[in-house]
Amino acid sequence: GLAQMKIFADEIRDLFAEAFPAVDLNQRDMKIALRLFGWDGQTSCSLQQAGDEFGLTRERVRQISKAIASCLAPYAHKHLTTLPGLIEAISSMAPSSARRIEQTLRDKGLAGTRIEGVLKAAALFGAPVKDVKIVEECQGSRFLITPGMEGIAQKISANAQKACTHLGMVHIDSLLYLLPDLPENDARAFIRDVMSVRRDVAWLVDQQQWGWLKAAPRNRLN
């Protein structure tokens, strides 16, 4: 299984080592690529963010990253042996909080793997991905969603808060209507993910069925 394979981050390092032997690659350029593609243990960033960070224009960052990606491509299949398994594991868990997926990857012995870096590698090197997955933020946390679910995490959070304002608490099943295309257990897990990233959430029972949000205005339980 995945636990026996090499760590994705190690494979990326080996890939760079073969594509750029000795000192063929400027260290700054390598840092830019690692940052932009999400291979530095952080979330990936935009061309603009990378440019601001390294004092370069968006176009220059694009040129550098494109050149590096094309040099890596011939060796990618040889080195990135964990990529198909990672994609399968990530795809099977969507939609989900990135935190829950990355914890699962850690449990499989793949600590430090960020989903953005895996998805970027898949996009760059032509690995098959079932349904493009999109990462979006809500309440400062990252969520992996499927196409057509854009904005759903914010919508769940807002509706949970509205319910708490009116009723004092919310039952997660009352939010299932927001995810009509998902099996109910998957939908419940995603709703829990969204509510659990809120710092003001309190679950009333161990099963995390009923919750209340301390920040909801006029909350009777406040």
C-alpha cells in the first residue's frame, strides 16, 4: 500500500536532482517552483503571490516555472511513483476538509503531503484524475470540493449560523438539502468538516449531530 512507498516530498526532491544535476538550477528559481507548485510543504500560491514574495513580475514567475516544469516532465513518471495512489486516495475522499484528507495521508505514512502539491503534479505531468478537484477556503481552512460545489462551504457555514440565530442550535441533517447530490453519510461528514473549522463551534453530543455557534447573534445558548 501507500505506506510502503516513498514519501511524495522525497520523490519531488529526487526528480529535481535528476532533472537538474550538479548546480544547473538557480536556487532561487527552484524555491519559486517549489512554492508555486505547492511542493514546499505549504499550500501552493498564485503567480502574483510568488512574484511579490520573490520580487519578480507575474510573467517572470510564469516563465521560470514553465521552464522548470518542462525540464522535470521527462523524469516525472519514473520518480513520482506515489502520485497515482495519492490521487486515488484524495479523489475518493472528496468533498472533505483538506485537514481530514491530509490526516488520512499522514496515517498512511505520507506526512507533509499537501493536496495542492499532489493536484499540481497531476496537472503538470498528465496523471489521470477523476473529476478535477478544486481547493477553496472558508473560515481560514481549505476544502477539497468537486466541480459544481464552488462556494458550498461558505453556504453551509452561513446557514448553520442562521439556524443558530433563530433556534439556538443546529442539527446537521437540517443542512443536508444543501448537498442533494451526495450520499447522506458523505454529506454529513462534509457538513461536520465545515462546522468543525469554526472556532466558535460547540457540539452538544459526542456524535456531533447537534451543534451551536457561540458567535451567532442573539443565540439563546450564549
